[in-house]
Amino acid sequence: MIAKIAHWQRAQDLAAYLHGPGAVEEHVFAGRAGGAVIGGNLGLHGSRDGSTWAMLLTEAALGRPDIKRPLWHTSLRCAPEDRTLSDAQWADAAGVFAEAMGFVDPIGSDVQVRASQPWVVVRHGADHVHIAVSRVGFDGRVWHNRQDYRQAQTACIELEQTYGLRAAPRASRVQAS
């Protein structure tokens, strides 16, 4: 599984990308253009319009105008040879990924009242989903995405093992002597 990370300034732009047909109609799944919400913590499951979640992520981000690029986005993609995951499996995988990244508290954690960041999962195709997160919570707390590329790679390895998916090639770094 591959995670591709990007940082966004405007939630409306991200929503238009995730719910639109794409530049060359590449965002078509289940015979319909654009993505569908299948997970997250905003209660919008099944929505094919990103305006509501974009408004909610924007509202959260406005709590900390000092945070530049307050939206974090990743796509999670399976290898072409992998089986097709169901919406429920993708939503579960996105939840595991969110916990590993630290923008959602683990289920059963002893953290008292800490809420997770506002986030949404959009199914964009048979082989991939997108996760959009406000780095700023409704309470103004900021998720610091330090080491996000490394954490995402570790989380993808866990998902590959959990779901029996093909292991993606990993970049290795060789020290020059």
C-alpha cells in the first residue's frame, strides 16, 4: 500500500478535487463520478458532496489562523494485484491509519477528554481512498504532523499485513561512505 501525502490551504479546493470527476474523468467509481464519504468522524457517510465536510474542516482551521496549510491529505492506494476492499474494510483501514498517524486517539485509550481532529475518508476508486484532516481541532488543539511520511510508511506496512495486501516497494537509504 502506498500513501501519498499533500498539504492544502483550502478545504473547498480539496473537496472539489475529491468529489469531482477529475480532469480526464479518472475519478469514477461504481459507475458514478466523484468520491463518496465512507468514514471519518463527521457523520457524513454516503455523502457525495464535499461542501459540508469542507465547511467543517474550514471552521476548525479558522480557530488557529497562524497555522499555514492547516489541511493534511493522503491517498491510500493498493497494488493493482490486490483484492478490492469493501467500503467497511477501507473505513476500518483508514481508522487504523488515523490512529497510527496520531490525529485520532486509539480506541480504549486512557486519554480523558481529548477529541480527535476533524477528518473524513472519501472512496475514490476500487483501489484507493483519500483521507482529509484538519490539523486544527474544533478546540484549537493542533495536530503536529512531524515525521508524517515515516509514520505513514509504517502504518501502510501494518495495513498490508492486516489485510493481506501486497507489500509496496520501500525506498531504502544508503549512507555514502
